[in-house]
Amino acid sequence: MQHRIPKLSFKAVLNSAVLKGFATLLVLPLLLLSGGTTALAQPEAANKLEELLGSIDTIQADVRQLIMESTGGILEESEIKFKLKRPDGFYWETILPYPELIVTDGVTLWNYQPDLLQVTIEPWDAARSELAAQLLNGRMDEIRADYTITGGAVRDGEGWEFFLEPLDDASLYRRVTLYFTGTQLTSIHVDNGNGQRTFWEFFNHEINLPLDDALFVFIPPEDIDVIDNSAQ
């Protein structure tokens, strides 16, 4: 019997073939680092990251999430559907192994758990969103204030790699690494302070295509429990 495990889910991010996936995610940094590399000074690295993220108005992608313990063991692999529409439309649907939907229109946050037949509704506060949500929504002022940003071109300019290290020693994260192939976000790797690591690999991208605002509003099905904390 499988059990849910503590993990860095996008619920926390918004409010705070396993071997194949494992091999892909571990080999990817080596591929990007092969060939010539060109490091940028810190301000230029931050400016380039802002340029790459700033070119995205909407994005749809499939995501493979891999969570690993400090010893290297695989805790969980997930298949996810991801949609984003700036400034605040965010859709994160876990398909496998545990179905869950987290979606916000920038005003309200819905967390739907079909296996529990319940949805939790909360107010959305972009100022309280955590690192990955800030990155994907291009909130670079907040990132610059909290992290040292380094990096540069890799593979003779065919890709980009950026390292974010927190200025606060009490941060939940030790390092966050972003990889781009050309101008396309390929993966985000998060090293947590407790030694656990989370990898998000993005593929089947569709960039800057129209997305209906209705995608970022959740209408609860009938006969489920609604926990409405939106007025709090």
C-alpha cells in the first residue's frame, strides 16, 4: 500500500518509469555543463534570468516531479499538468500517483483533493508565495531581495544555468538551480536544508498561446466537502 509522504509540493510553494525519470534528471545538468561555459557577474546573471523569465506571458507544460531523500533514494515521482498566465493565473494538477489540483486566479486559491472528496478555498496572497511560484511568475524583485543569483551560458551558448542561494541562513532552501535550453525553461532543482531534493522537469512546452481565464477558476463538483477559508 502506498502512503502519502511529506514533500515540497506546489501547495507549499504557492502558500509557503521512476528510473528513467531519475536518470534523465541527473544526467541533464551534466549535459548542460558539457561544452564551453560563460559565467556572468552577479548583476548580469540576475538581469539575464529576468529577461528569460520575462519573455513568458503564458505557458503550458507537462512536468515530471522527482523527490529524493538525502541518501539518494527516490521518495516519489509525480506526473503533473502545469499552466501559467501572468500576472497571477497558476494551475498545478498532479495526475499520478495522488490526484490533486492547486489553482489560483490571483484572488482565490483552490486545493482540490478528489480522493478525499474535498476542496479547500483560501485567499491568495502573491506577496506570501514562495520561491518557485515567484520564479515562474517572474517576481524578480522579490528574488533579488532574498537570493544571490549567479550563472551564465552553458554548452557554448546553447543553454543557460542559474544558481540561487539564500541570503538568510534560516531559509528552507540551500540552493535552487534553473536550467534553460535556448530560452526555454527545462528544469528546476531545489536542494532543501534538510538534505531532501526536489526536481521539476518541464517538457511539451506551449509558450505564449492564449489561455482562458476560466482555467484558473475552480468550480467545485457536487457532493464534495467545501472548506471555505476565503473570508479569514
